[in-house]
Amino acid sequence: MAHWDLLNDDEQQRLGQRAIDLFVNVRWEAANGFSLSDEMTMLIAAEASLIALERPADSFRNVHAVVVHPTTMVMRGQHSQVAGVASDDPIAIIGQADPTGPVLIAWDAATHQARHPEEGNNVVFHEFAHKLDMLIGIANGTPPMRDVDQEQRWVGACTGAYERVVEGRSKALRSYAGVNPAEFFAVATEVFFDTPMLLTSHEPDLYAVLADWYGQDPAARVPRT
Ligand SMILES: [Zn+2]
């Protein structure tokens, strides 16, 4: 997990404990005859724990099970991959989170992305961000806020950045962020933790509200020697 070397001793210690808590408290399953080692489970648990490291300890109380697939899954049923366009065609996915079912993760994507944050994609950050969003009902791109001020700043920053994605003008967020506000938050979370310098230079207002909400400043982190 490339992010590990960016954390100080205190953060590493707390991240380790959070990951163990998830390891113990969540039901981890391997799909389709796949087998899941403790190391694999701990990698996913540690990545999930990173994004919520400065959030309340029970932030993943709505995560009851994680099903790890060896590789890409096929999803059927209506979905949208492009803003405003719904489809019934089967689609390849590397992860999924819904309000009641387990979180689904494709292992090959998760392990590759854990080593390559520079690519700006992270299915574990993405799906667990959806679960944070779902802490107050359905995912709508606005996770639980401290107060009205924080929510107003959040909505203001996200609205501008979301419009730039929808209009194809975003220099920091991939087009999938324009499908709906929930996907926007999940994709923004990936970029915030994986390529924070890119996000802070192109979308400073969005970076600021994410830093405030997550309680972390990834752009300020430097690799330890
Ligand atoms: Zn998503």
C-alpha cells in the first residue's frame, strides 16, 4: 500500500488499529472459488481505514460484509455510466456498494491500484466513500455534515466542480464523476487521496472542503525516507 510511507508514526499506528477493527468486525468473503488470505483482507481494510482515519471510529458501522472477487465482475440491470444515459446492457465493474448489500471489490484492481496511486483510481476508496455517503440514507454526494456552514461550503464547492465534469472541462476528475453527485463524491475521494496535488491545483475549493470533511491534508504529505 503506497500510502503507508506517507503517514507519520501516529497515523500508521492508528491506521493499523482501524484496519484490525474492520478485519474483525466485517464479514469478509471470497467470491467464485477465489481464496482470500489475511494479507489481502488487511490490505483492503487498511485502504478503507485510511480515508476514514480522522472520521469517527464507527464510520463504517454500515459495512457488514465485503465480498472480494478475483477480477472484474459483470453487473446486470439498469445503470448509468454516462451522465443522463441509462442502460440495461451488462457492464464490467470492479466494485460496488449499495445501502444494504455487501461491498464488492475486484482484487486485481485493488492490489494494482494500492501500489499505483499516481494513476488516480482506487476502487476501495471509491466504494467505501459511497458507504460514508450512505451513513445518512441514500448516497447523494453529501455525507454527514457538522453544521449548516460546512454543508453550504460543501455544496458550493462541489457544484462548481461537478458542472465542470459534466461539461467536459474538468482537469482533475474523470468523466464518470459526472454521472451523479454520489459518483462525484466517490471519484473525488479517489483523487483527493491518490493525486492530491492534481486536485488542489485544479480544484482548490473542492480540495479544501474534502480536506475539512476528511480531516486530512494529503497534498502536504511527503514520502518518508
Ligand atoms: Zn460508484
